[in-house]
Amino acid sequence: MENKIKTSREKVMEVFEHRSNGDGVMWTGNPTNEVVAEASKLYGIENNAEALYRFLDDDCRWIPADSGYRHPEGRPAIDTAYNTKRDTLSAEGCFADATLADIEAYPWPDVKYCDFTDVYKQIDQFQDKAVFTGMWGCFFHLVADFFGMENYFIKMYEEPELVEAVTEHVVDYYVEANDKFLAGLGDRADYVFFGNDFGTQLDLIISPELFRKFVLPSFKRFIDVGKKYNKKILLHSCGSIWRIIPDLIDAGVDAIHPIQAQAVGMSAAELAQYKNDLAFVGGIDAQSFFVNATPEEMEAEVMRVRDILAPSIVISPSHERILPNVPAANVVAMARAAKKER
């Protein structure tokens, strides 16, 4: 009796459920146009990202649902600028001096304007792949933009009720939109993928205590709506987030991305203690190693990381955006090494 050939979708699910038999799985990430063009010249493939994914036998696709917001007047779902001009993250946002009444008067989005028909059509093209989808839901960044980053952190202490009010409005939209999206998604895809960068190279952006008060409750709301539809939860955060990984596990996160390997506490060896509780998507350093390594060194590093984190690892760069300084040959080397049998 012939063994059934597993689809990419099946193999990635085995990783998320910590039962992979060693089949290498990988996600290329999101290469820039320059990287795609270089790969096209080197390997004689079409000059587009999907052609590169097919060439690499990529197991995953990322199809966010945010494009489904269609306001009749063309308004964005969340407009953090809203009659203000900001040149830096620390510049004052439109809610820098806001009252609760000002926050309530803001034109918050309405999920009745969400139409996910085109998103479903995209997902339908990749039924044999692991599709990461859902509303990106980067509320931590958006609330910071509404206040200005420094104001945001100060108001956590001085005016927490304002922070909570803005956060609730933003998260209400994303949770309701995800509920609507997932209700129509059915079994087309298995993963809810959302992202908030709350780590720096050295530590969390805010203390674990503030994270648990102002961020984690919203994560739980995202997670709960995903679990309602029996989806796996993939959380994106760059930086050093090791101090709150147990909180994420308790909240129901199934996997974290992108595993910024050079950030404090985020090496494969340090994260291995969690590999029975979490899956990992990423882990191949994109800050310097990916840029400077030879293809042979890339292969060795992929094997090393895979050996440490198996059976719970989808090999991928430590940031999904592959910048122009990354040689296309190293992207190919990563993919081919990931596919080698252990």
C-alpha cells in the first residue's frame, strides 16, 4: 500500500500540533521586489513573488483579511492621523490631549462595511497550503499612533481610562471583523495570524505588568474568537518577548513568529524549553547572518535550528520581510535545507 503524500497544509498542521515526523516545512516570508527580481535572474523563473514561492516549494501563504474593509466614502478602517500630521512615532497623535468625549466622537469603523469575498477567492487558490489569515489587528501600534508613543506609555500611568477606551474601540472592531471573516471562511484555512511588535532588541517595550494590564486582555479576545472557529493562533512580534512567553501560552497562543534570533532570550536554544507548548515560525537570523552567510552556512544553520526546535518548527527568516541586502541565493539555500530529510 503506497504512503499518501502529505500536503503542505497537513505538514504545517503537524508542526503546530508537535507531531511532525521530521518532514521539513518552510515559509519564505515576504521578499522585497529586489530579492524577487534577483531570484528571477539567477534561476530563470517569472519575476513575481508567487513564482518564487512555487520554485521554493513554499508550504505557506500569508493572506491578510484587512483589505476587506470597504467604506462607501473610501475611508480607512482606522485613521490614526485624523487631521494631524506626525513625522515621528513619538510625535503627538490626534488623541494626545483627548477627553473620553473626543474618543467617543471619533468615526470608529463599522464591520457592516467589511466584504471578504475577494479574500476568500485568494485563499481558495491555495487549499493545499497552510494559509495564515485573519485581520492583522496591530492594535498596540495603532493606539500608540493615536496618542504618540511616549504619550501612550505615560497615559498608561496617568490616564489609564483613556488608554483603555481607545484600545477597546480598536479591538472591538478587529474582533468583530475577525468573527465575521471567520464565519465566512469555514474550513478554507486553519490559522489566525495577527501581529503587534512589543519587543525591542533587548527587552519588552513596556513592563510585563503593563503588558498584562493593557495588551494581554486584548490578545485573549483575539484568541477567543479564533478558537471559537477552531483555528490555530499564530502571533507575530519582533524583538525580545521571552519574559511573557508563559503568559502567551496560558492565553492560548499556538505559535509565535518570527523568532528574532539576535534579540535577548530568543535564540533557538533558549526557546527549546517551550517546544512542547508552542510551535515556532522563523528563527533564521535575518539581521546579519542571512545577509552575510554563504549558502553552505545557511544550510548548516537551518539544520541546527531545526534540530533544536523539532518537531515544532516552520523554518523561516527571523523577520518575514526579506530586505534587498539578502542574497537571493541564501533564500533558496534556506528553502532547500529546510526540505532536506533529517
